[in-house]
Amino acid sequence: MSLAEIADQFVAGGRVEFRQMDAPAGLQSAWRRFVNRTMQAIVTRTMRATLRAEAAGPEALAAHTARQRRIHERFDAPILPRLEAEAVRQIGPGAGLSSPPAPSEWFAPRKATPRGFVFYVHGGSFIAERSPKITELVARFAAAAEARVFAPSYRLAPEHPCPAAVDDILAAWRWFHETWPDEPVVALAESAGAAILLAALQQGRDEGLPLPSGVVLLSPWVDLSLQSWSVTVASLMGTTPYTMESLALVARFYLDGRPGTDPIASPLFGDWSGFPPMLIHASRGDILYDDAVRLADRIREVGGDLTVRLWSDETHVWERMRTPKARQSIELAAEFIRRRLDA
């Protein structure tokens, strides 16, 4: 389906707008295809090792999981860390304030007075902590959005399957509003963090908690039933480092027998009424591209306000890189955040 056809599909409902940010990509280079296929092979070997560890028993799976988390932290680290150049890492919420219910980090812009808060939920396929590159990305958003960032952690699968992560983020969201009831805040998440954040916001809204002034999602994963066509196509065609099987395995650990269409795990299938203006940045080259398109469909159905910016051939959560298109995406998202904080 062409971008024009997608845009026409959403005109009749709420304000859902698609914007193409660069020229459509041609065929991937031979080198890019080789890199993707190589990474897919590595991912497949890792998944097979995970299955062997699971079959060997809980202790073997726990040791394997801990080892893979250490590898993830080393692999996804910036070459030249610049966190302190972007923002100030703060200790706790501030003097005289209670501690949040889960371990959290705080960041403030180094060169600007914060105009509000960003509530940040990291990804990591539901099984990994926030990596050094994502921590640096949080700092870059603090600087670009001129906002203080509250980044709570959450319990991880497979030790703590769904809804543990959602419960933790909901508790952090509740604590935030008890601590700063009048402060403007925009919620931001990437990848699997989007599923956790959005499920928590849907639950919080149903409990009577306020929603944020805006929501920003980067390469969101919102359907753990893996119905998005891009999951199948990208996996088979080798246009991404990830595979459908790898997504299915981590989804299985997170779901732990829960249906993949349960809204607490896959907020795509939840109730979107009352949500604030939203922004999604996605890439046609990402295995989760169609999650963004299908989420736009759901927002349109309830007459919501959403802008989807599309890039042609970027990798998953490319904002963690230091490339011109990463900087472009961060600045455009930060502009949205500033506007919503000032609304």
C-alpha cells in the first residue's frame, strides 16, 4: 500500500497524519543485506541456545539470561559516550520528596531550565535493562526537549512475566502524579517499552489517573501476537537484523501463557479513548513497521490525534545512533514534546 493510499484511508476519522521524511529507499545494498543476514544468523544461534537453556531447567535459563544481558549491555554501548555533555544525571527526585516505587534515574538538561517532565519507558524486548546507548538517548532527549526526564525501571521477563512490568510502570506513573500533580509531562517510549507504557496508561486512565499531555513512540512494538505483516516480510527477506522467531521467543517469555491479544500485553487491542495527541516515528525498514500503521488505524477509529513520521530504510530505534537521521528524529520529537509541555 502506498503512502498516499494509507493517508487516504485515515482522512475520514480523527486527525491522523502520515509524513514521509525522506525519499523511498531502493534495493538494499549487498553489504547491508550481508550484515542483516549475518545478524539474523547470530540471533538465531542465540535463540537456540536460549531454548537449550530453558530445557535444561530454571537455573540454566537464569544463568543464560544473565549472560545475555551482560552481552547486550556491552554490545549496545556508544563508542564515545557523551551523556554528561547532553544532560546532568541527578540523584533522586529531589530533597524532601519520597522515593519512587521502583529503581529510577533522573536527567536534566545541562544548558536549559526544564519546562516540564518526560516520563521515559525503555525497551529491551521485555527481557533486558536499559542499555548504555539508550541511556545516552534519554540524556539527548533531556537536552533537546529542555525537560527533566524521569526514567523508571521495571521487572524483566522471564523471571517476571506480564503484567509485572506494566504494574511497575503504572505504580511509577501514579507516584509521579502524587508527587507533581500540576507539572506538565509527556510520555516517551521506544520498542517494547511502548507496549509497557501504553498498557500502563490505559490501566491508569481506567483507574482515574490523568493521561500525559502527549505521547511519543519510537519504533513501537504494540502487538505481541505478531500479526503485523512486516514481521513476516522483513524476517523472510532479510531486510532487518531481527527475525519473527526471535520476536516470538521473547514474546513467549513475557506472555507466559497469556494470550498475545490481551490488551495488558498488547495495548494495540486496548481502549484508546481519551488519549492525548501522539507522535510515532517509524521506519519502513523495521520489522515492526506495521505495528505503527495498525496503531494509527486504532487511533483513527476513536477520533484521536496522531502524527506518524516515516523514514524509508532506518534500523530499529535508529535514534540511538549518532547519524544525521537520528538527530533529525530526536529534534522533531523534542519539538513535539516542547509544544505539548507548553500547551
